[in-house]
Amino acid sequence: MAKETKYTEDNIRSLDWKEHIRMRPGMYIGKLGDGTAPDDGIYILIKEVLDNSIDEFVMGAGKTIEITLKEKTVTVRDYGRGIPLGKVVDVVSKMNTGGKYDSKAFKKSVGLNGVGTKAVNALSSYFKVQSVREGKTKYAEFSKGELTFESDIEPSSLRKGTKVTFIADKEIFHNYKYRNEYIIKMIQNYVYLNTGLTITFNGEKYFSENGLKDLLEDNIPEESQLFPIIHLKDEDIEIALTYSKAQYSEEYYSFVNGQHTTQGGTHLNAFKEALVKTIRDFFGKNYDTSDIRKSIVAAISIKVMEPVFESQTKTKLGSTEMGGDLPTVRTFINDFVKHRFDNYLHKNPDVAEKIQKKILQAEKERKELSGIRKLARDRAKKASLHNKKLRDCRIHLSDMKKENRLDTSIFITEGDSASGSITKSRDVNTQAVFSLKGKPLNSYGLTKKIVYENEEFNLLQAALNIEDSIENLRYNNIIIATDADVDGMHIRLLLITFFLQFFPEVIKEGHLYILETPLFRVRDKNQTFYCYSEEEKQQAIKKLKGKPEITRFKGLGEISPNEFKHFIGKDMRLAPVMLDKENPIPTMLEFYMGKNTPDRQKFIIENLKFEVDLIEE
């Protein structure tokens, strides 16, 4: 008979605020990560501090915010009103404490829960907050949420405002590294949404005059726009939209009170619905929703009184009400779009004509593809079952809920040995494997039809579940895992071309990565080092006593499953595939995959790096 477990007062434990945050950080900042993805925790820490400074600007206090990053030390300085000096410690260390509870002071802020900076404090090995106001200053220092020093209130000649400095705790965020590109993207979104605000990052200034219009122009080159960006705004709403000539799928940017809602929510759903209804009413045609929205690129920003988000990281709006005397979110957005967008179409018949032609072309292509798509889907189902190209993870085999996607990854690899090693060493709960058969087709310049006619592309599309929309993407991380040789590099390029050509939003939204695997194993009887570069190899050799055994991995298949599990576990190194706005997608595809052989040959010769294998005696 099983021994009964005692349940007494001794089993009941109350955690203080910092213990709870450190024990359950995911509740406050989402996933932890190592800085590889834009939604990793270290960027959420910056966002939480920055949100407070943005709210000061929104309330008319301070037009400049300065951010500096030196190695792993982040500093955010604003020139707002400054925290009341007597509350400097409480605001960053006592739960449910903050100015945002006073709706008169912060009518439309990004958050009202008073948690943000407390979470940053608790999850930082070093945290300092300083406030300057009315010619006086006070600061306090913390370590992991514990107060280590509190200054007196002293006279100061500094400009008013608040300054926060922190270092994310290595005990929580293992082997993390900031990527400037993600921080810059965050900053750009803030200035798009707050015209008149200047944010500097390590001395570089970011500013926007035209809000969401600038956002779309920075993401879609003029030559790819079907017509000049439509830009409409009012007191609590702003939209910008056009259609892209260069992509098949729809793409949206949505914001609430300056917060980038990457998972959308009630406002984005209402916006999509309003666009479709307005276009149908304008043309008097019941066009298919998919035909209307195909290739559309749009952005929407709204301001809501006391918004309700579906998570602490505020990536999805749950509010149905605008607040105050305003109607519901759905009604408010529908009325604005119907009135302002409809008026624009009447005043700009040339734009209306282009939209209608685009819709009719989409309708024609959809009907032409309908038969092919059905055959392709049937083929994909059979192939997945019989050819075992996709080895899925248990989360998806048992549960298709979208929120479970955040923890999942799929490795795209080539060859039986490589896919075998990954399959045997993966986390079967969250990691899937898709096996390629040889090199994929160069899809540059081809139509969407090829995705259904080419077996590899059709099966890959089916595995990812992105045929109709990226919103249905089954895995948060798509990881290309190929050998670090010429053939492996070519396969990477062909796969990236596939996504750029047909599903660019996969890359734009930060879902595509390259798996970095070690080139060398350096070991003796006592220690083993896995090295990702010649420099790391030389450092490992110096750490070992005596003559080390050095192995050069020439392919993924040479790495045993027991070793491979270290490289796709918590210490996995991923290189995100990112787009540079200076090089638009059509330009990149033409250069790398088009028929410009002399130019490309010159580029390769000028950028070629020779690797020399040192012979160890």
C-alpha cells in the first residue's frame, strides 16, 4: 500500500514577488531564449523599461529617449517627468505599484499591471534606477530584486527624467547575446507609432515623420508597391496599406497603444473584416475573401482605454471595447475603414482599378490552382504517411492549438545520415524533422503553381501548414540543418529562395534559422570541447594538457546522436535569417539566383574565404 503523503501547514509556502518572478519568469516575459529570436526574454526586458519611457512621451513629457548597449549592460534614459523621488524604490520593487493605476496620468498606456520593471529588476544580476525632477535626484541599486543600495535625495543639475541600467542575469538567461538588429526593429516600431519622438541607440538616431506610412515604405520598396501607400488616420486610429507585386501572401503589422501585437487580436480581425466588406461594397461584387486579401500589405494602430492583452508580453489584444464613450473595437474600426477607405477609393479611381484587377487576377489563379491543390494535398497526406518525410513532434500529434506552437521547432535537413542523427537526438515533444531528398529546385522566377507540382515543396508546405496563411504555421522555429560544405550551403540558399519567393513573411517575422553545428571536437581523457570556429579550436587546445585528439566534422551525419543532442538542446546555436531593407527581396533574388553570372562570380571571388585544415602532428 502506498505511503500517504502528509499535507500540513509546513507544505504551504508563500513566495515574495522576486522569488515568484525568478521561479516562473515565463509568466512575465514569455520564453527565455538566448537572443536568437526577436521575442526572446532579453528583448522583452528592454521593451518593459522602454514602454515606461514611451508612456512619458505619450503624456507630453520628453521627446527624446536614449538607449545604450555595451556588451550586456543596457541603459535607457528618458527626459520625462521622472519618478516621484519618494517612490523610486517602490515603483521597481513592489507589486501593484505604479503611476499607470492613475488613469488620469496614463489614459492610454501600453500596460496597467505595474509588473514590467519589477520583472526586469528581479531577472537582472544588476539593476539601477535613477530619477531626476525639480532639481533633485535619487537612485537605488538592486541585485536579483534585492535592494543593495539606496541613496538620499540630493540636489542635481541633470535634466529631469528617469534612467534605468540593468544586466540580465546569466542564471536565468543562459549564454545569451543581444542582436542589434532586433533592438533596432523594436525602436523603429516605436518611432513609427510616435511621430515626433526621437530614440537614439548607441548614438544612432531614429525618427519618423509619417508614422505607419514610413513603416510600410521601409519594408516594401517602391517598385514592389502596386500603388502608392494609402495612409489614413484619426485621433485613435491609423492605417496604411498597399498591395505587393512581389509576394503572394497577405502581411499585416498591428499595434495597440504603441505595443506591437505580433499575434494580432480583436483589432486586427476587425480590420481584415472591414477591408473585405468595404471593397465588396465599393465594387458591388461578392469577391472571395482570399482574393481580396491576397498580396495585401497593411498596418493598423489603435489606442484603447485600459487594454486587455492575452499575455503579459502584450502580443495579442483581447479587448472588445475601446473605452469611454467610444463603441466596440469592431464597430469603431469598421466605421473608420468604411468611411475613410471608401472615400479614398472614390477619389482615386486609378487605385480602385488596380485593386480590382489584382483581385480578378487572384481569382483566376485560385481557380486554375484549385484542381492542382486538391491533388497536391492528397499526395502530401500519402507521402507523409508512407515516405516518412515528416517526423512530427508529440505536441502536434496530440494538440493543434496555436499557442503550443511557440515551443516547437522543425529541422529541415538533407540525407539519411543527417536526418537520422537529428531524429534520434531531438526532443520528441517539441522538435520535428523534415527530410529532403537531394537538392531542392531553384524556385526563383517561378509561379506558385510549382509549389504544388514539385513534390519537395508541396510536402514542405504541407508540413509547415502555410498554404493559406502564415497564421497557421505549425512551428515557431524553422531550422535549416545542412552540412557546412559547398553542397550544404547551396541547399540553404535554395531553401531560403523558396521562402523569399513564396512565403517572405516567414523570414520577416523571424521564423527561419540556420543551425550552427561544431566544426571540430577537441578532447583528451578528461575534457571535451566542441568548437564552432578555428579560433575556438585554438582556445580549446590551450586549455587541455598534453596532446589533444582533434576531429574535424565534415558533415552532420558524422556527429553521433549522443553528441548531436547537445547541439540541438538548450545550448543550440541558431543564426537567424534576416532581411536588410537596403536590399529588397526582388533585388536579392535576382542577384543570387538570377542569370547575372558575371556579377555573381565577381562577388564570390571577392568574398571567398579559404579554410585551411591544420595538420596536427
